[in-house]
Amino acid sequence: MNREEINKLQIYLRNTFKNNNISIIPRADKTEDSAEFHINNEFFGIVFKDTEEGETTFHLEMSIIEEDLI
């Protein structure tokens, strides 16, 4: 994802979840189709960019470890 997409996505997620501590961070390996999703500087998931037939969508994937549910 480019910087403009990351900024727009971060603003959208902050507004949607009413949380200014959300950050979208470019991935260290420079992967162009995804970025990291953080809250309070803690990694929570990956946002994937999908472009198909001229339409772009973003998918947030978040894994929750069972022991964290306690």
C-alpha cells in the first residue's frame, strides 16, 4: 500500500472505531499488498489490499489466541 492509502485507511479506522490510538504501519518487508494494524503501538493484525476488476477493497485480518480470552 502506498502512503496515501495507508493514511486514508488509518483515518477511516480511527473514525469508525472512535479510537485515535489506531495506527496502520507499512510492513518491514516492504510488502505492497498489506500493512500492519496497531492499537496503542501493539500489533493486532494485518490489513490486506485486494484489487479486482478495477475495484479495491481492504480486508482486516486479526487473530485472537485462545489464552488471551481469559
